[in-house]
Amino acid sequence: MIRKISLLFVGALMGATALSTAQQFSMPAEAAGSDTYRQLSIFGDVFERVRSQYVTPPEEKELIESAINGMLTSLDPHSSYLNADDANDMRTQTRGEFGGLGIEVTMENDLVKVITPIDDTPAAQAGVLAGDLISEIDGESLQGLTLSDAVDRMRGPVDTTVELTVIREGAAQPLKIEVTRAIIQVKAVRHSVEENVGYLRLISFTEKTYDDLAAAIEQIQEEVPENELKGYVLDMRLNPGGLLDQAISVSDAFLDRGEIVSTRGRNEEESRRFNSRAGDLTGGKPLIVLVNGGSASASEIVAGALQDHKRATVLGTRSFGKGSVQTIIPLGENGALRLTTALYYTPSGKSIQGTGITPDIIVEQPLPEELMGQVEASGESQLRGHIQGESETEEGSGSIAYVPPEQEDDIQLNHAFDLLRGDRTDASFPPNPDQAAVTNQ
């Protein structure tokens, strides 16, 4: 049996992203005590009573799945059961293509909360915003449904429409938003050249991300002579995460040596450390990393590694703060179990669980007037039942997850461009490698 170690941003999404790397599954089982078996017997009794005496005959498969999910979701927001269809969807999604609306969601107070709409997807184009609460789907209330059930209702044949009833903070009444389902093809990396500055936008961490990144860097280098290239902006705002091996490879693309990330679980022998290899694809050019409240999981691994090694200056606002590791355990034809098994740590040994990555340069991105009061900050520390971070404070993690559609309005991006072009200065840019939080080995 194979398990996959994952760093999932949210409990479920219309295209879930999984950070995973395969390794042999060998988890010793601890013998259950007699009290545990007594409790399981109670469960069996209750199940039989419901099955035989409930006012209408229940769907037994759904009862069992709900019981399993109830157990797992009581642990933390990221542990859950994936039935066969959900497990297959996850495998499809990590390849960078999936069917749906293009929104990443979690559950909050019996409503579906939008973490972020994915760029250039039906949800984003229809006007769904981060922080929106979906209360109804096609006029049917979501109260009492599991997140998996709600996601299933949003799925459907391509080119069909679904009506979302959205509660948006600051709006006088719920909004009705129609979204047309489509095959979501997530382009992992976009790039451009802005006045001799290479711009790299990492949208997600799928199987394509590192290859797309390497190709983008190569194209930028072909377009701009090496002696004229000022540096790069690595934009990971609104990036919810993805495959762990891709997060490691992306970090490695900018590092010559040193630790990238480590994971520590319940058992010491399960702790792992991932190191970079020689070879910086950019030749050591200046690098600025952009993050905000929508930057989570894999994107936080990359930002933390580059920040700790003083390879890049991190600019923007505090990231989401998801520092837990989920293990995807296949259950054959019965789907898979997604279980939180560890926390991950940046090279300096810091856990970002519930705290997030604090940028070297804080630059707030104001909301346009029409969105004032409608978009709120979100972070791991605000999720009910989240694992308490080792250094979590009342300040918590996360920030506003908003990026203007027009570059001229993008204060954070333009600030980064100005630094690279020398049009403004800051003590944190360029970073001093001698002050790195870790010693490169």
C-alpha cells in the first residue's frame, strides 16, 4: 500500500490541491483498549437503530460516510474521508485539470466559505470573492450538509449553470450569482517581462509547476540579455498550495544549497528533511516574493525557505498560516483517508501553523471602494478546530486576499518592480545572505 504525504490548503475545493510525495506506508497500529471496543459497540447499536427505526429509510452508505467524516472533521479542518469519486477527483486535480467552478472552499458555521476563486475560472469571472459565504445552491439550503455534499452539488456537466446564493459582508442582502460549469485547466505559471524585470506568477502547485517555471525563466532569459535583467518577482498571492514535491522543486530552483523544509510528526522516525541541490536557475539574480492572505501551504513553504536563506525579500501581507501535513492513505476501491499527521517547519526551525509568513516588507493592498466591507481577512487561525500553532498569538495568521485585476492598481506588485529597478530603496532589499536565519551546508 502507498500513502501520499500532503499539505492541503482547505478541507475541500472545486479542484482540490494536494501537496504529495509517495512513500511506503508502514504505520504500526496500537492495540485498542476494551473501552474503545465498547464505544464501537455503541456506535453499532446506534447505527442499527437509525437504519431500522428512522421515520424514512436512510441511505446506509451515506450514514457511514457521514459518521466517518464526523470523526475526522472533529480532529481539525483538514482531515476528512474521500469516497471513491472524491479520491479520483483529487488525483485528476493534481494533474492541473479538473471539472467544476474554480473555487476553493471550506466549511464555516454550516455554510461554505470561499477561500479564493482561482484565476480565469467561471467562479472568478462571475464575481465570486474570497470570504463569500455560500448559503444556497440552486435555491437549496446547505445547512446540515457536509462540505463534501455541498461540493458535489456544485459539480455537474460542463456548460450547465449553477446559482449560488452568497452572503457577503457589507452587502444589504444575499447575492445571487450564476456560474457556468467548465473544465478547469489551471495554468500553473504565467510570466512576462516588465521593463527588464522578469515576472513569474505561480497560480498553483500541480505536476506541471516546476517544468512551467523552468520554461518561463528560460523564456525570460532569452528575451532579456543577462546584463540587462534586473531580477525577478515571484508572485504567489492567492496561491492555495499544491504538491509537496513541487514546492520543494520550486524552492530548489532559486537555491544552491541548504534545507528547504522539514516535517515532524507524532513519531520521531517519521520526521523528514528536504534539501536543495546545486544550481540556481536565475543565476542568483535579485528576487522578490509576493504573498498575501491567500498564500497558503506550498506557497508558504517556498516563501519561508527563500526568506530564511536570505535568497529573496518577501513583500506583501501575512500569509494564510497553514503549516500542517496531511497524509493521503488509499483505501482501495473505498476511496482514501486524508489525515493530519505532522507539521512542517521552515529551514530556521519555525512552524508557521496559525501564524503564517510575515513579509520582510509589509505593503497593504487597499480594497476598491465597491469592495469595502465585503472582503475580510482570512487565515488558518480563524478556522474552527484548527491545530494550535506552537508560536500562535492573538494576532493570528492571514490577511486580506485581494489582488487588483489591473496592474496599475496593484500597489504591492509595483512596489516590487520599483525596488528591482532601483526607483525606491528599502533596508530589507536586497537581503544580506550573511544574516540568514540558517547556515547553508
